[in-house]
Amino acid sequence: MAIETAVGDVLILSTDRASHLYAVGRVTVDGQQTFVESSHPIYVSDRVTAAAIAKAMVTPDRRIFIRDFTDSEWSEVLR
């Protein structure tokens, strides 16, 4: 299920591999769901660090979303 993102939001995408890897990056195009074409994410190995980076880069009054590819579910990170 896609989410409604807007420029200034931040995405945290988590791999479904045995050793988790988190990609954190700012949404640069409304509706962005991945980092394939529009931004260069920062890669980290734990969720706490990913959330801290996301909180530092999110634009005021925008949102942080996380997607775990293990279950393909989206959720919003509370700031």
C-alpha cells in the first residue's frame, strides 16, 4: 500500500535481510516511495540511529515514515 509523501518528509527503508540495513533520506518529489531516482540515502545498521538521522533531516511540520520490507508495512515515526 502506497503512502502519501510530500517534499520535506523523510523515509526510512529497512531491508529484509538477516543483518538489517536502514536507508534514510529526504523525500524530494511528492509521492516518493523509494530512493531509486530522486535522492541519495544514508545507510546505517540500526533503527535508533536511523530514527535520529531522520529527525535531524525532516523539514519542520513534515513527517517521517518507515517501511520494513519484511512485511511491506508502512508506519509513521512519532517525533
